[in-house]
Amino acid sequence: MSLLSDWLNGDNWALIRDKYNDGVTKINKLGGGTTGQIPTKNSGNDFDFTWTTPTASIPTLVANKFLSNNATILEWVSIPFDRQMDSGAPNASYPTSGTSTVISTLTGAAGVNRDYKLEFTWAYNQISTAPEMHMSFYRNGVLLVDYHHVAITVNGQSQVSTIHYMDLNIPAGAVYTVVISVTGSSNQYNLQNWVFSLDGTPSA
């Protein structure tokens, strides 16, 4: 009876009541929130938190872009690599008139300075003579490289040539052209087909 009388003591019931109510209060704090929310601590105190919506760890996918960390957030940005190509198969006499003809024009991407690799490959054959020809790269109208060559001296026999050029730390939007020309003559050869590529990566 002594144990029962101890539990029936008003002070002990008050202690049990307070412990129970405190536990219910803490459990109730787990309520609330909405789908996808997580508990976030307000302080170092037990059960001191609020429901918050987490920031997406990866932004919604965007086609043809890459994920970048700008030191604050993750974001999708344009791919810095710039590749452009042009091609043709004229199978006709070049230069088309006078002593020079622009074969192709490509414009560098907007944005940042880039290091560009230019490549031009073409197939050709002699028509009737073997004049000294020139295939040249220009940037914004300024000559970069001039490749001198002569067609094989057998009419109708084809050959292929390729020229490369590195152009470094170039501002955005540079205009590159490929020009075929002949010095001091109106001679031509047969330009069969060609491919011009412009590859750029951001300058270091």
C-alpha cells in the first residue's frame, strides 16, 4: 500500500503529467510541413526546428549546356567550346573571276576570348596549266597565312591539301575567311570539294 500511496501522491502525478505533456509537445513538433520539406534547425536546442523546402541540388536540365559552379549556386551555362564547319563541292574552276575568290566565311562565337584552330582541306586538279596558287586564311580582313601550291601537271589528276593555323586569344565574333588566289595571272584550277572547320576554346 505504501507504493500505491506514493503514486497517488499529487506531486508525483503532476510530475508524470508534465513529463507526458512535454513528450507530446515535442512529438507534435514533428507535425506540419508539406511534401518534400525537411526539418531545419533554428538553434542548438533539442527539437528547435522548422520545416523548410530544400534548394534543388541540381537545376532543371537544359539542353546543350553544362553544369557550372559559380561559387554561389549550380547553374547550367553555355558550352564554351565553339565548333563550326562549312563545306562545299563546286567541282568548278577557281578563282571564279579575276585573281581571287572567297571560298568560305565562319564567324567566331560571342562571349569570351578564344584560342582557335583553323583547318581547311580541299581536293583539286589542274585544268590546262600549272599556275602557282594560294590558299589563305584571313581574320577580319587581315591575312594570317598564305599557302603556295601548284597542281599536279597531269590534267584531270586530283590531289588533296590541308592547311592548319592556330589563332590565340581572339576576341569574340572574329570573322574568318578562306580565299583562293593566283598572283599576277588569271589561271585557274578545278576545285572539286572542300571542308573548313573552326574550333575554339576559351583562352587561359
